[in-house]
Amino acid sequence: MTAAYAQPSLTSRISTALYLHPKLLLTLLLAPPLLWLGVIYLGSLFALLLQSFFYVDEFSGNIVREFSLATYAQLFSRANADIFLRTTVMAAAVTVAAALIAFPIAYYMVRYASMRMKALLYLAVMLPLWSSYLVRVYAWKLILAKEGIVTWFAAQLHLTWMLDAVLSIPVIGGPSLSISYIGSFLVFLYIWLPFMILPIVAALERVPASLTEASADLGATPKQTLRKVILPLAFPGVVAGSIFTFSLTLGDYIIPGIIGNSRPFIGQAVYQFQGTAGNIPLAAAFTVVPILIMALYLTAARRLGAFDAL
Amino acid sequence: MTKLPEIAVSFAGVSRRFGEVRAVDGVSFEIQDGEFFSMLGPSGSGKTTCLRLIAGFEQPDAGNIAIHGANVEGVPPYQRDVNTVFQDYALFPHMSVSENVEYGLMIRRVPAAERRRRSQEMLGLVKLEALGTRKPNQLSGGQRQRVALARALINRPSVLLLDEPLGALDLKLREQMQEELKALQRQVGITFIHVTHDQGEALAMSDRLAVFNHGRIEQIGAPAEIYEHPASAFVAGFVGVSNVCSGELARRLTASAQPFAIRPEKIAMFGASEQGPDGWLAIAGRIRAVTYHGATTRYAVALEGGGELAVMQQNAGDGEPFASIGEPVRLAWSRRLNQPLAGDL
């Protein structure tokens, strides 16, 4: 008996052709997202970089579209260097603090919490992300203000002297929490913390509990196990989280505008130069700096072996 | 130096509950120093929990555990002189093979030079000298298992715990590792406590074994003792294949209601018209199914008057089956091979 395959319909013939040519299928599937990524993301980034090599004519105030390093010479003035330093130190401080707070929470979620507790904690971590960022930042302004709840609470506990002592610390202090680097730091930390917790949870989920037991079995105290086994294996998660907290703090221009002592951060400088000042080349050059800082950061993380255990 | 006591590990009335489940329920046993001891049972029978109690990952709710005579109540795993080979090997993925093996020594602050020497020695013992610089994910299952062994043995523990160490390996490798583990144990002279659900493995490797069921020990003994003289229907059925005869069938065969087990390979099969040797138990039946297993062929024989017995024959000749489905046969065996069983059936 000979069996003939039924005459296929057009769609089934297309399916067969794609099945037999997997590379064609892959190309068709990947082309739209790759075009999007290439043109919209990288294209605009490239256009931005290009802008930074133009300069503004001092007399006319017009943008001169010729290759020049004049804008970069302007970029490295004393005042601008302060902005970079201020922003980078803030981003680093926020990142370290976020990692210190996030790790125990993430570890608890992965190792100890029941399914129910874990779901609740996930909700608690993500719930704030569902409300408007601006509302939350303004809410913090009220919390940290001189007439706010923190001041009131300190007074109730007879700890006003402590709050005053903290606020009188040079540089990071100020007239009130909402007008100080401490205030900006607290709000940055609050806003970006979920972005540190979630990657660490993901990293710890992939560390089998048997590794902790094996370490104890081989004579390691809990502290040694933490240092030799858990932290190295969670490190890629910490790095992933720190990329978020660090780069988001580097680029943010809203929080330091609302809470802080009005000394500008990189984001605010970019905002001013491209807006009121109309100096697009300088604004573009300003954005190159965080890109470079992030590139250095990622290189350093790679050197430290952060991606080895991936 | 004082001589170590004879008993490596002892359990006295040990229980461990998880919520409502009694994982280990009043278990008592003693393991001799230098013995290869297996804990055999189906999953959930409490054998792994017993191993974890010895390692210190679990604490008993009741009873006493002693390792070399010392009560280990409240002693954390990192202070116990035992090491474990984990079921999933639990190799540290961020460390090389050598670093994994040296881990215990590194924790004890043994100088680097001695660490290196001893890890080379250990890797030699498990035939992996050349792979010290590899990462665990670059090794095969069998190689990982050897690294896990070396990592545990380098600490020279007084007791080595093995949690289903061969479970993830394929059949050929498993048989090879069974022999190697046994040889290794003789070489290092350490007490090995081995958890497995594979009865063949337990029989082949152990000096003695304990059969676990529902958190209790059904029987402890040497492999041949367990196999030839199972104490309960559970042991008879779990260790090897057994025909368990009870009630009416037992009465028909032996004129007594005392239940007993008879191994399929002990039953001789004859043609329907032949008679078995004098004094043997005999019963007529009809072949219901024939299963060919290579070295042996297994027959399911439906008995006259109800019931069924499994019979196993060596394929010593040309491999032609003794009888085909539907043929009448006569089964016979010596009465003294019946193994009386205790307990409920």
C-alpha cells in the first residue's frame, strides 16, 4: 500500500518550509526586535554621542555642527567635576546601603519564608512600584521636613538632640532632613531598594540549600559559610542589583530637585543644559560621563569575578 | 593514644517528627567501627532523615545519638567528626575541583602546601589527578561523584555518610562505582553509612544493612541473612522478589495458616505429568505470562484453585522458554526453603 500525504494548504506549506529552515525562522523572529534595539536604542545613543562633539558658538548661542572637543574642555571645569563627584559618591553610597539592607531580606525570602510569607514579601517589595514615583518622593518631603513626622517622633522620644547632632554633621547635614544629602540619600535608597532585592533573590534561588549543608558538613561555621559560599554565589545578583541602583541614582534628576540642598546632580545638570540653557552639546557630553562610569564599574565587576558563577 | 570504642554510631529510641509525620519513629541500632552499613528503604521511609540526624542537619525530638561513644545532642554539623557525600554532590560551583577538595582543610587553616599535597593524594585515590583545575560544571556525573568523595575523605572523618551516592549515575557506571566504593572503604578503613533505595546496591556493597519502612527498622542483618531469611512480608517484597503466601493459599500448600515467603528462583518447574522430588511441596498451574530478562526468564504461573506464583529460571541452555503461555506446569520446592513471616500481611 502506498500512502500519499494529503495536498497541504498554503499555511501548512509555510509551516513546513519554516520548520525545514530554522535559520530563516530565527531571522524572521529576531529581525523586528533587533531593528528596534539597533535603531531606537543604540541609534539614539549614537546620535547623542555625536551631539557631544558639536559646540555652542559663544556669541550667537547657535549650535555649530562641526567636530570639536571644545564642549569636553568645558565639561571638565571645577564646578562640573564637583557635580560628577557628588553624584558618583551618592550613587555608590546608595548602592552599598541598598545591598546591606537587601541581602538579609532576600536571604530570608529564599531560605526561611513559607510560600505565603514569601508571596507577602514579594508584594511588599513591589507594591510601592505600583504608585507614582512623584507622589512617593513628595510624601518623603513631608516625612523629612522640619515640621514632619521624623522631627515630631524624635521630640516624643526626647531624641531631638540626636537629630540635631546628625543634621550638624558638615557636608551631609543641613537645616532639616529634607534639605540635606542625608535626605536625598534616604529617598534614593527607598526608591531603588526593590531593584536590589529582586536580583539578589533571583541569585540566591539558584544556590541549592545542600551547598550550605555541605559547607557546614566540611567544618565551616555559619560565618565562614556565608563568606566562602553564599556571598560569592550571591555576588552576581548583588552586582546586577547594584547596576540598577547605581545607574538609576546616577541619572535621576527628580529626587535631588525635590529633596536635598539644591546642589545639582548629573541628571539636573543635563536637564538644565538641554532645556533653559539650550546647550545640547554640553548636555550630551554630560550624559557621556555616567556611561563611562558605568563602563568602568562593569569592567571592575567583571575583574572581580562577578559574572563567573553565572 | 586511646583505642576508639567499637561502636561508631548508635541510635537509642530516636524519633524525628515533621509536623504530623513521624519520619523516624523510635529507631535503635548500632553500627560497628569500620563497617560498611546500608540503610535501605523506599522514599519516605526515614533512612535519609537518619543520615541527616547523624550528620547533624536534623536534631532528634526524642532519643539519643552517639558517635564513637559521645552523645552528639546539640552538636552542630561543623563540630562533628563525620562527612557527607550528598545526593546531588553539592560541589561548590565557584571553586575548582582542587579548591572543592581542599575546602575542609582550608576551613581548618591547614597550610597551603600541605593542602595541595593532600588534595593531590585524594584526587589520585579517586583517579582524578589530571582534573584539579576544572570547574564542577565541566565534569561528568561520575567525575563529580568522585570529587564529592575526595572532598569528604580528605578530612579523614571517623564516619563517612553517603546519601544515595550512585542514584544519578547510569547502570554501567553505577555497577563500576559500587565495586570502587567498596574497595575504597577497605582501603581507608573508615565506617561508611550508605543510604539507598536500590536493594541490589545495598546487597552488593554492605557488610550489614537495615531495612526501613514507615520510619522504623524492619530488619537488620548481613545481606545474605536479609535476603534468605526476611523477617517480614515487607522485607521479603522489598529486598528482591518474593512470593508471599498467606491465608488460604498457605493452608493449601502447607496445611498451616502461617504465612511464608518463597523466592521465585527457588521454585522448580516441571511438566504437568511429571512429579517433583519426594517430600517437596507441589502444586499444579498454568503459565500466565513469560518475561525474558536476558540471564533469566520469569514466569507468572496461575495456580489451580486460585493464586499466582512467580518462578524464575536461569537461561543456561539456548534461551528457549521452558513453557509458553497457557501451558500446564507443575511447581515444586523444598519445604525448608519456605521463610516464615511475622507480623500483619
